[in-house]
Amino acid sequence: MVTIGDVAKAAGVSRSTASYALSGKRTISPAVVQRVLDAVDELGYIPNAGARALATSHTKVIGLLGRFLDDEFAPAMLQYILGVTNRARELGYDTLLVSEEDGVHALQRLSSSRMVDGFVLLNVAERDSRLEVLRKAMQPGATVGLPAECDGVDVFDLDFIESGRLMVQTMHDAGHRELILVSQPVHVVERGGAYVWRLADGARERAAELGMTLHHHHGDSSQPGIGKDLNEVLDRHPDATGLLLNNEAAAAALPSVLAARGLAAPDDISVIGRYSDDFARTFSLPFTAIDSAADELGRRAVQQLVARIEAGPDGTAPHLVDLIPPIVNDRGSIAAPPSLRG
Amino acid sequence: MVTIGDVAKAAGVSRSTASYALSGKRTISPAVVQRVLDAVDELGYIPNAGARALATSHTKVIGLLGRFLDDEFAPAMLQYILGVTNRARELGYDTLLVSEEDGVHALQRLSSSRMVDGFVLLNVAERDSRLEVLRKAMQPGATVGLPAECDGVDVFDLDFIESGRLMVQTMHDAGHRELILVSQPVHVVERGGAYVWRLADGARERAAELGMTLHHHHGDSSQPGIGKDLNEVLDRHPDATGLLLNNEAAAAALPSVLAARGLAAPDDISVIGRYSDDFARTFSLPFTAIDSAADELGRRAVQQLVARIEAGPDGTAPHLVDLIPPIVNDRGSIAAPPSLRG
DNA sequence: GCGTTGAATCGAACCGGTTCGACAGTCTCG
DNA sequence: CGAGACTGTCGAACCGGTTCGATTCAACGC
């Protein structure tokens, strides 16, 4: 193992001089700096992370705490994760991924052991017990997901209220007057998945403003339940001409449900979903949808977190609540309702 | 920040005694042990990870190196990752997730800086440049994916050759004689994705033994390409009655392709895929399939890695090549070909 | 010509754990 | 009863970085 002592010896200087030559925190003659750099190259010196962390109290690692729940849609999670890890690396940080069920415990462990410089919390709920711990921790934190109380953390999320409004408005502009919204299972809401009712609230509000009918239903988060749910909902509201899908599993299941019923979008029914572009491309999801911006949310959270880490404990920049405005990716699944066409 | 010195003071002993009381590496009187434990509880002491790593040369962290390629099927990757992180935590380890494109560089950085005790490599290719670095590293490594040269690492993978044989055999047993195999894009093979040709080889071998016809095609890894590919392949081989899907994107796209052609499985065509159970449940994938055992592979890799870490550098257990035998999950998409039925 | 300033470097201390060697006290056994 | 072994504890050293004075030497101003 090559240490800074070896580098110093090879360059013919003391350990402290070698350290200063590398960090540039004190003026060192150019000649010496060059000798040190040469020695580093030759010996392949890479500093011991533990020793550096001990000395500086900085690990250059961020902790990423996911909540991977059976009843939420797992495949979409990877894009948040990659957004975080990629941006972190660009900024010189590595990422410790924690999937532990007991997020509070994990947070405490990582924080007290000083394994990480800061935290990104994914899938943050309305009242998330991890937040109380995070506020007391000495490391800063950023969340993906909008909790009820945002103080002490930087918050990033898609603007779900506006997304709901936008879905309804888009359908209205195309001529629709009766819509169905398919949300996540009820217990996702009860557990604190506020994005579910935020979107629903936005949709309801705009529907009321525009004098439209909106049927709201909670659907299962995986097959075969969601397929059954979709069929029931379609049976129950034969006059509805537009379908709004917040539930990603519903989007995944819809193509075969429509096919089985002999329907096509947008000829027989118009559809708008809410999932990532990448996700749509990977699967057979030909529906117009609001981009869930997973990658972008992960990147922004890390960006802000690192800024806060590097500002130090005295940094007093106000905390952010950054709600990304929804953007519609048009994939041609919205048209005028059949009754308005030739 | 509470250190072991604080604990020692509170318990009225020296730092070394406190350390021994906690580690149990020397006999300490029960009374003192209790006082130390009480102090730990009261002060909420959690050891500083950097300091411990520096002293012991063990970080209790494993490095997880993924390769997340645009032309491979990303959503399935999460299950490998969760298998790794969950098993690691059960064994007392945290997981550093690296998505860096330059895996060789990342490996070198993590290894030399002693940030991790060992490595798990995902999506390992036939000739994977990361392996050379890994063999020279001082930390042990395990792979998910079977490379050409397995020495110096523990290797875990699904038995793809046997999977190919099993797919063909299953179709043969149901009465089919002409099959289509849809694989990954050709450049995935060229890049070293050996699992593609392994499954194809197994399928071809068994087809030859049984005197069956097997058409092999490479399909795109996402929409809309894969939908087009599937249609072309079905057009080209109108007499084929069985479809084998190694390509996960093909499985995801097939329901709507079949629906659009007015076909149903297994009435008009029999289908067998290769993807995880979890994946099938999440999406509308009603096809009988060989379980890709992602979670299990991740778990086994970690299990073995940790065993090797804790055996230390003198541990001389022979390296494993563990190929998990394929298991078919019957979802009812295989039946006798139409010609053999009433 | 002398005190002052600044540049370049070094030695020592420190971060917070673990571990080795020493030592005092007690027990055991011949 | 004394040698030897064992128990329980402590102080000091070490892991490999960073950082804080202190020191040396040259340049500079008055």
C-alpha cells in the first residue's frame, strides 16, 4: 500500500509538504510540486479514504435512502437512483445506496458513524419519520417527494397539483367532457403518498372550473389486479371519453386491456399518463404522458445537497422547495371524442 | 460528536478497556462491560467509520459496479441491485453503488482508496476489462454474469445454455416443431453479452437433437424497434407455432403486438420468455417464463463475497462458478399447436 | 544595517478508533 | 511459600491522512 509518506520520500520532502503540494493550501515551490506529482504518478498513489475522512470530517460520499415498497411501482425507481449516482459522481461524490426497510435506523447509523456527508431521501411521504431524524442530523439532506413540513431540508418533486390540472386541461382542449382518473391503491395514500391526492386535487379543481365530470378511482399497483380494475372502471363509466393515469402500473397494463376490449387510443378513447420518457420507450407505452422527470429530480437533489455540503455548517442559504412544472410528451393518444368527429 | 473516549470517561475506564469491552477481544470483568454498555446507550455512541476503517483496514462496505447501457434493458437491473443491498445489510455491510461509465477507473479508485472491502460486478461481459483490474486488486470480487475467464473471482449467473435447452424442450413436449427465438440486438453480443449466444446455443443444440426447426433473430431492445421486429419475424415464419423470448423488451412489447394481429397466446401461438417473476407481476406479462433469478443472483454473489472478505487474504477456498438451473414459471401461455387440436 | 515581511518547508499534533506490551493482583500448584 | 499462570486494566503506539505553529532564508524598506 502506497501512502503519502512513500510519496514524500520519493520526492525528497516531508509528509506535510507532500500534502500541501497536493492540496495547494500553502505555497510550495513549483519544482517541489512537480516532484511530488511525479512521485504520485510513478507510485500510483491514491489517498486512503478512511484516513482522509478521519482528518477532514468529509467522506465525499452521499447516502441515498430509498423506500422500495411492494405496493409501489419498483421499475421506475431505478431512474431516480441513476440520476443521483451519476450527478454525484460528476461532482466528485460516491453514493451509498441503502434499501433497508427501517430507514430511520439506517439514517441514524450512517449519520452518527459519519459515513456520509449528506443524504438524499427518495419516495418521501407526507409525514416521513425519516425527516425528524434528518433534521437533527449534522449532515444536510435533500428529498425527492414533497412532505408536509419542508423546513430543514431541500425538497424536490414534480408539481403534481399542476400535473392534475394540466391533464384535465389537455383533455378539455381536445373536446372531452367526462374523464376517469386512475390513481394508486388507497393504502399508498394512507401511508402518506401525497403525490396521489395532489394530482387528484389538481385534476378535480380544474374539472370543476371547466364544468367537467371526473371519476376518480384507485387501482392496484400490479397485475392482475390493475387489469381487472381498469376493466371495471371502463364498464362503470361507458360515457367517459378520456382516461388519466397517475398509476404507472395502469399505464403498463392498459394496452392489453384496450386490445382485449377491442378499443384503440385515441380512436375510441383518449389517454394521458404520467411516467418517464425512458419508461415509455422501454415498454409498449404509446400514450401521451406527463414526464415524471425522475432523472432530473435525482440530479437536482444531489446538486443542491452538494452545494449545501460544501457551504459547510455555517452556510445559511434558504431551503428550497423545487416543484418541477409538468411537461406533456405527445405520443398521439389524445384526439377529439368520437361524438365530435365525423 | 461522542467518541469512545467519552464512553470510557463515563464508564470510568480507559479508552482501550472500553474498546475491549465492546469488541470482546480480551476478557473484561462483567461489571465493567455493563458500565461501558450503559454509557454507550446513554450517550448514543456509534463508532466513527473512518477511524475504524483506518485502524482495522475494514470498511464494512462493498462496492457494487453496474453497467447501465442504453441498449440493454434497464428496468430489470433494479432487482439485482436490491438483491445485493438487502443481503449485504443482513450480513452487516453497506453498499456503494457505482454507475460510472468507466468501470475500470472506478474500480481502481475504490480499491486503492480502500473505500470498500470487496466488489460485486453486475452485467459482466465475456471479456470484461474490469476483471483484469479486479484480479490485481487486494479486495475480493464476485460477478453476476459469466465471463470467459473465471479465475480469481466468484461467478454467478443463470445457466443460459440449459435455459435455451429447456425452452425448446418445453415447446417440444407440448407438440411444437417450428420455433422462433428472439434475442437481444446483435451489438449486445458483439460487446460481449455472452448470455445471448449461450441461450441461443442451448436452444439450437436441443432443437437439432429433437429434429426441430429453430429460427433465430436479434431484436431491438426497446420500442418502437422491437415491435416492428416482432411483426416482421412473425410475418416471415407463418408456420412457426412457438415463440422463445430471451429479449425482455420483446416480452414487454409482445402483448400489444399479438393483440394488433388478432392473435392470442396460447390459442394461436405458444410463448415462453425469460424474465423475473416480479417483473411479470408488475407488467402485463402473462407469459410462461424462465425466472431470471435476479434477486437470488445478487444475494448469492454478496453471500460468497462476504465469506471471502471475512476469510481474509489467506482464505484459499476455491473460486466458485455457480450457474443457477433454470426454473419455468407456468403462466399458461403454452399449449399444443393449433394443428394438433380439435 | 537591522527589523520586517513573505516564501518554502518541516516537525509535531490531531482525528478516533484498535491493539500490543506491561503490570498489578489473584489463583494454583508443587 | 514462591514460581508461574491467569485476569483485568492501562498507557502508548499505530493506522494515514491534514493542519498548526515554528523555523530558515532571502528580499525589502527605512
